Amino acid sequence: MSGANKRRQADRFEFVEGDGWYVRTREGRRGPFETRAQAEASLAELLRTPAPRHAAFGGSTGPAEA
């Protein structure tokens, strides 16, 4: 991972005193999590999950056509 990518990933995490850890994604802020490790695990899971495809971008929104 390049230095810029590490910095970008590190910038995704934020600790709010009395509330917990949050992670920023393009969809918005996720959290709170009790630990940074939980926030990191949530981000890793999100990155492993394929995003739903939208019909406007070449995806299908309904049953497959025969």
C-alpha cells in the first residue's frame, strides 16, 4: 500500500470522546464502535462486500431476463 493510501485510510477513523470510534465511508459515517479495531473490522467487511449495481450503471434491478 502506498503512503498516500495509508494516510487516506488512517484519515477515515475518528474518536469522539464519550461516544466511541467512527469510520468515514463514501456512504457516510459509521459507528460508534467501542474500539478502533471494531471500526477497522467494520470497514474491512464493507470493502469485502460487493456494492449493489444500479441499472443506470449497467447493473440489473430485477430478475434476470431469459
